[in-house]
Amino acid sequence: MTNIDFHNDEKLDPSTDQRANRPAPQPGKDAPIGARTYGLTPELRFGTPIWLRKVNDAATLNPRLITEIESLEATNPTIIRSNVGGWHSDTNLHHLEAFKPLRRIIENVSVNCANYLGLDFQKADLVFQGMWANRNGPGDYNTHHIHPNSFLSGSYYVKVPPQAGNIEFNDPVGERAMFTYPVKPEINYLPRRLAYQAHEGLLIIFPSWLSHGVQANRSSETRLSIAFNIDCVLKPPAPIRSAHKQSTD
């Protein structure tokens, strides 16, 4: 899985927020106070990674995916999960030939995400657990949920008309709700809820435990996306080699 070609997608431009360029605080010292420093610069220890990628081949890939999804919907009933309205396919699309190009891209990015998280590939493997299509028509949406028993989850956007509903995430630190306070408009790194504008060709990956949902489709058209789960499976321990006594007879 780690040897998949990585030429079909491209990382989005990083944030232009200059806070990332400030020197890290040293133990026992305060960070230097600067024009863009709000109080003392802390060490952020409980951050939640969300990865955004732009798939370069989306213009070629998406029309084929639309055809396949429409064909599947015509012959398969919906599955009810977090979807309110719309159609949810079976979760086996990663086994179908038509979805293999997208699967390869997802696998490749997921390996890089796992590397960022420090996964020890000597002790565990990534396994493609499931892939499914979602069609949200006008008024349809997805309630907030997590993906239990998975490592990484994500969504790829196939067709997204304007106002068709964005993906949004909840603050995973629920205890923060015990106290709220007025926040300056320029402070954007401690949101209680965060939404990303979905657009065709966007691939987004996040930890499966992160609560998320999809806003209602306010357009008059259909919104199509493909979601997936990646699992982390421990490798079996190496067999213990027993020492054989040599006979002295």
C-alpha cells in the first residue's frame, strides 16, 4: 500500500496565517511578544489534523464516477446511516473496478496522513475498510456522527452545485462548552464548529473519531460525494524462535 503512485493529486496551498512562522517557546521562557502575538504563545498539544487535497484528474475522473453512481442507485436501495433523505450506497465500492483510480489516490494520501500521525508501519498496516457514495438532493443532509472502529475517514466531492451543503466539524473538546467568551474576529484557531466549502475535486481526510456532518442542500440540484474509511490493523507478532539444545550424547 505504501508503493502507490502519488502523481494524481496535489496538496492545496497552505494557510497564509503568519502565526505558524513565529518561534516556538522554549521551556521556562515566554515566547517573544510581537505585533501578531496575542498574549503569550502556547504550545498547542491537542490539535486535530484535517487534510485537504486537490485531485488534478477530477475533470476526467468525476464524469465517470457520476455515471457509475447513477447506475448503482438505479439498481440498489438506499442504506440509512447519518443521511436524512438522499441515497447511500453499499460500502463495497472500493472493490469495484470503476472506483479503483479514486481508491489509489485515497490510499496514497492516507499513507502520508498516517506517517504524519507517527504510525509505525513495522507494527501495523493500513487497510481500506469501506467506500460508499452519497447523493443529497434538495433539502437532504447528514446528521453529525463519527465513524467507529476506523482510523481515518474522509470524503471526495464528485458534484457540488452552489449552496449544496458543506461538511462541518464539531470541536472534539466537549468540555470547552462549559465556558464561552467573546472572541476577536481575527482569532480562527479555536472554533466550536468549523465548515469547509465543498467543491468538485476536493479530497478531505480526518481522524475517524472527529464528529462531522453535512449541511442541508439548499440548491435545486444533486450533490454527489464518495466517503470512505481506512482501518489500522496490528500485524501479528513475530514468532518466537526456540533454542534447540544440541545433544551431547
